[in-house]
Amino acid sequence: MRSEPGAPAIGAGGAAPDEMAQRLLRMVASRPATLGPGRLLCLDGPAGSGKTTVAAAIADQASDAVVVHTDDLLEGWRGLPRLAETVRALLAPLAEDRASTWHRWDWHASRWAEEHAVFPGGLLVLEGVGSWSPGIAGWVGALGWIEAPYDERKRRGLERDGDDFAPYWEQWAADEAAVFARDRTREHADVVGAT
């Protein structure tokens, strides 16, 4: 990772997703390819902070972008501590210029579902809590950290996922805080944005 401590922040009162997307796209394009001929952009930060919205803005602006949501890679509500291994397994073949695959977690059935292929080339956007970790830092072209106040994030999360998320919010918040403290994710961010 080529970031420096105290990554530049976007907007003290909240960043427009398009602005953050443009900045991250310029940054990742200016750096060497790391996944064979492709590049990797990670969007990390706590639940409900706006990562999915920024990922959608990136996909709108970059025709070659493939977005993978780490929510789909988690083995249920307690899967976050093991996510880094899953992400590394997804990226390792791409770094060798080979196709890779991932399985989607079916949250309603509580089991792994269909398999998805990812091919070398273009831009891979990993979006979600725990998308960045030290084990993949050498492959990351840019890391965006997105944050929002706790109460706002909780409101968004519960509004989005409703009763499915409510019983797990506190444990999830503790798990993500532990991952962020262990990996010092925000400190490694190239761009910090508040939504």
C-alpha cells in the first residue's frame, strides 16, 4: 500500500459519492496493475457508512469495473473475523493473471449458494466491511475509507436490513471494531470520506 498516515479527507460535512469515486478512480488508474493486467480498489469502513453508494458511483463512472460486495463473501453474521482469508483466496489467482471464483452466502438460507467467476483485467472493486487487510495490501491500488456517525450508520443499517440485522447490530459493531483495530484499516486509507 502506498498510502501515508493521515489520508486526505473529502468533505468535512460529507462527501458526494461521485466526488469520492472520481478521486479514487484517478488514484487507482495512476498506479501499476497488480491483479495481472487488472487493478484493485477497496472501499472499507463500518456498516451503514455509505460504501455501497460509493461503489455504485464507481461502477457508473468506470465501464470496466466489477463490484464484489464482501457481504456476499461472509459466512453469516459471525464470518467477519475470517473474511480476510476468503478475500485473499479470491485475489491470489487474479494476481497470477488467472480467473478466480467466489461463492455467495445466502443470508436467508444460511448456506453457501451459487459460484461467480471473476476474470483478470479491468477494475475489481471490493466493497464492504473488511474488504482491505494487510494480507492483500500489495495488490490494492487504492483504499477508500468511508465513515459516518454511529447513530446515522445504525439508522441506515436497520432501515436497509430491517429486523434481519437488528439482533446482530451490537455484535457486528464489536466484530468490525476488532477487525479495524487489528488491521488499522483507516490509517492505511488513501482517501477518507464522510457521508
